[in-house]
Amino acid sequence: MIQEHHLVMLRDDLPSEHLKSGTVGTVVHHYQQSTHYEVEFLVDAKSLVVTLSHDDIEPILTPTDTTHP
């Protein structure tokens, strides 16, 4: 499960929202009992929040991330 406030990358183009594969966003909400997330992207200096499935995004690890057993 991807945690809220983590960075993610879009796996494929999302033409309906004018987003390209590789675009980086921030998870702002994870729906309980679901594999869907609300992800915020900054597009042309405006915030765009899109609901995406786990299969649509890939977590981006940062140097401060730690692995929990």
C-alpha cells in the first residue's frame, strides 16, 4: 500500500486529464478497503486531483524512505 503524502509516478498517459506517463504527483488520500488513491498533480501552476488505481501509479522512493518489516 502506498502511504498518503508519498510521491508517485504515473505509469501511462492519461489523455483525459492531459497527463503524460512519468508525471510525478503526491498521494493525498487512500480509499480504505480499496486499491484506489487520490493523487495531486501540479499542471500549469494549478492543482489537479485525480482518482487512480494502484496499477496506474508507481511509488517513487526517496533517500529518506525506510523499509518496515
